[in-house]
Amino acid sequence: QAQLEQEIESQIAKERPVPKAEGWDVLDLSDYPLEFPEQVTVPRAELYSSGLMLANPWNALPSDYESYIDPLLVSVGKETGGKIQVHDYNVRLLPPATSALQNMISEAATFGHGDYIVRAGFRTQAEQQELFDNIRSKLSSKYSGDTLMLMTKERVNEPGTSEYQTGLS
């Protein structure tokens, strides 16, 4: 028991590496234990609406994602009282994204940047599928097979892998 406690204490006492002052740096922290590990359980709806959803070609959205967040989405134009100009009032986002967008536009204005119009927000699975199919169809006169899919994916994400489907983009 004492030996185990001493071993744990020596691992905790290790000094963590310091990142470079400028630029990107990759630090390997695999030899450093978590200092305060804990498990947290949250309802799916809370997890989905928290603003921490990852969607990309390697991490597809869960199949039930849209049904959970659809009632949580807000119209950007209505939510901000028209302070954020939108293409139309059907542009919807999750509240954390709407708030972040409002902060970004406000901050940009302090530097003399303005006149923003938000043209797109949340896309349903069906909307993303339609967009993907339209791009693939347009490119099918030039490409076929794997090349067609590759060129399509360069222009638009496959349904289920687009950040627009998260309500955060």
C-alpha cells in the first residue's frame, strides 16, 4: 500500500511540459495522470445542445441527433431582435452558437468591420442530402466512380458529417 501511494505521489509531482510561447505545439501528456478525474452523466439533449458536438468525415452525428436538437434551435433573426442580419428568418442555430455569433459580430464592429448577413445555419439531414446529391449530379458530367465521390466531398460534406447539421455552424 505504501509503495503504491508513493508511486502515485511521484507521478502527480511530475512537472508537466510547458508549451512553446508562440505557434503550435504538440505535447504528449500520456505519462501524466489526470489530476481530478471524474465521470459525469448528462442527458442526451443536454449533451447535444451544449455546443460541444463534433461532426466531420471521421465522426458522424448520432442518428437521433436531429430529433433532439430541432426543438432547441432558434431563429437567429428573431433571437437577436434583428441585431444580426439574416438572409431570412428561417436561419436557425442552437442558442450557444447564436450567442457566440452575436459576440463575434459585436467584437468585429469594434474594429470597424460590419455589414454581415448570415445566409445559412442549421441543415436537416434531408437538406444536406439534397445539397450533396445536387453537387454530385453537377459533377457527374466530368467525373465518375470514386473520383466523383472525392470531388463531391471536396465541395460539400456527406450527410451526417456536416457541421451545418449540428446547429453550431
